[in-house]
Amino acid sequence: MAVARSIVESYFSCVKAGDKNVAELFHDDAQLIGLGTVVVGRPAIDQFYAASIETGRPQPSLVGDLFVEGDRVVAELLIELAEQATMHVVDLFEISGEKIRSLTYFVADHL
């Protein structure tokens, strides 16, 4: 449980710092699922985050505590973007070993 929490905390630190190497936290065959798309594999996830960080400069802030149960972590957060938009998001992480196996994100249509 502590490992899963630590990996997710590292993920948010990387995103907030604009660290384009955030994909290194994912398994080689990991999945990023959300908004009707599935991004599969670390190279594709790397491209996704490189583009997202470059254009959106996301600044995630947790709304409350992380919910951790075994290898699953849920986070509710607000993400401020470069164009001054704010997204309300729930992220569901599945951790395997010391890497992210999948991240499914759910975006609210309003704040």
C-alpha cells in the first residue's frame, strides 16, 4: 500500500514540475485510458505527456486524500491548465510492482 501511494505521489510531482519523463513511472505495456481513448505502451504515453506538458502545463492539486486499497489508488483533483482553465478530474491508478500498470481518468463536465 505504501509503494502504491508513493508511486502516485511521484507521478503528481512529476506532472506538476513539468517533468516530461513522467512516462518512466509506467510499465512498458501500460495503458492510459480516458476521454474515449486508450494510449498503450510507454512510448505512446511518453508522447502523450510530452505534448500535454508542453501545451497545457498542467498543475494538479489534490482535493482530498488519496484513497489507497492494495494496488489501486484513487485521486480527486483539480488541474489548472496554461489557458487558465481548470478541470475537475478523478484518476484511478492500478499499480503493479513499482510501476503504473494503468491510469484511467474521468473528467467532470463542470466544476
